[in-house]
Amino acid sequence: MRKKDLFFYIVILFLVVMFLWQWLSKGNLVRQLDEMHKDVMDLHLLSGIGPLRSAHDHADVKVYINGQAMDFSQRKYQLTARFIHFEDGIGDVIHVHATGLTVGHLFKSLGMDFSNNCIAVEGQSNCNEEDKKLKFYVNGQKSNEFDSRVIKDLDKYLISYGNENDAEIQKQLDSITNLAPKYSLQK
């Protein structure tokens, strides 16, 4: 290597080191990280969702579409999001790891949609019609909260779409597991 080339590389290296030193010494990196943290906190504040690990709640859930129970124990439904998910191959217990998460958030995390008149599952929309209705129960009581229901520890949810009579709804309510307390004790 020629002295001229060596000198050129040394000057370039020196300039890069000086640039990095200036950038870091002025706190740009720290300021940028602080701004990102503030942005995340603002998003949490505006959305009503707390930071990851601000909760550790569990609720039992059962979803029926036209009398058929959905199987959330399938791999494709497990651990789809860090904040809210199903896990351990169990599709009957919602695991919540942040405050303010709703039943609607659960469905969005699964790539589905849930509202007061429709449930969209696997690309199939099931919306209220004359003979088929979407129903939502919280702890055995009919509710109008649907997707806005904030998930609470040990709650039991039934989502049912179809034309079930009262006896069939009661069977669906009775099918909801009682596994959430087991997971809540593991806090």
C-alpha cells in the first residue's frame, strides 16, 4: 500500500470517528431514543392500552358460528401477539399482558373482526340477518359491549352467531371452561 493511500484511509477513519463522537456526544442517540419512548407512551395514552406487562389477566372464552365451536387451540391462533393471545395449545383462555385490551383487540390480533353485528372469521363475514344474529355474553349475561368489552381477569365470554334458541344458548354457556383461574394463580 502506498503512503498516499494509507494517509487517505487514516483521514477517512479519523473523520468517521470524529463524526460519531460529535453525534454521540451531543446526545442525538439518547434524544432519539427518548423521543421514541415518548411516542410509544403517547400511543398508549391515546389508545387506552397500557404498556406490555402492565397486566397479567386471563378469561375463558367460547365462540360458536352456526352452532360450531371455533378451535383456537390450533397453532395458527397461538401466540399471535405479545399483548393478547392464546397459548400452550389451549384455545379456551385469553391471556392479556396489557391493561385496556378488549375482546375486539383479541380478534384483530387473530386477523379477524368482531363488532356489534358481525364476526368475520377466516375471510367469512357472519353478519346479523333476519334469522341469524350475533350474540355476546359476559359472565352468563347478555351484553352490548361486543368488541369494546375490556377483558377482565376471570371473566367468561360467549360469542355466538346463528339462530340458536334459549336452550342451545344455555348449552353453549355451559361449555365455557373454567381454566382462567388456573392461569391467574400462576401470576
